[in-house]
Amino acid sequence: MNIQRIRPNARMSAAVVCNGLVFVAGQVADDASADVAGQTTQILAKIDQLLAEAGSSKERIVSANIWLADIATFGQMNGIWDAWVPAGEPPARACVESRLAFPQYTVEIAVIAAQGR
């Protein structure tokens, strides 16, 4: 079984490819001063890049987990998410309120996708 680690560091890989699946680690915004919509936009762009690097795309996402620091921002995040998800191809998804690792982050997203385009 071949395992490909994408952008690994001492703690984690940004993504791992194994058995035709791409596991994208929880992504957070680079500019944490942005609001939830801005952070979500940044995160989804990072996910697009990681999936492309792994030989996949958002059309191939089978599962997504979303953590919000404040569930009251659910609508703001969904406004960006709904515009990004390909029509007719939404993944299975969970979204919960959770305290994130650092208080400046308002949203974190992890996905699993099948390889291919």
C-alpha cells in the first residue's frame, strides 16, 4: 500500500493520499483577522490547492467536517460553502460548534475526497 504525504511537518501532513482517497487535514485561514466568511473563503481555496496537488478536486469530496467557534455564524459560513460546492455533488457533512486551537480562528474544515478529476 502506497501512502503519499503532502506538505508534511513534524506534527502532521496537510493531506495524505492512501488507497485512492485524499484525507485533507483541518485547514484554517492564513489571515485570521477576517470574519467567518473571509476565513471560510481562504480555507476553501487552500482545500482546492491541496486536492489538486493530490490529484483530486472538490467534485470528488465525499465527506466534510466543519468546526465553528460560534454556531451563530453558521449562515455566514454556509453562504460561502454553498457557492463553492459543485451543484448536485454535495458531500456528506457535519458542522459543529467547538473551541478551536487558537481564539483568532473562527472556522476549521477537513475533507476526504476520492482521487481523480
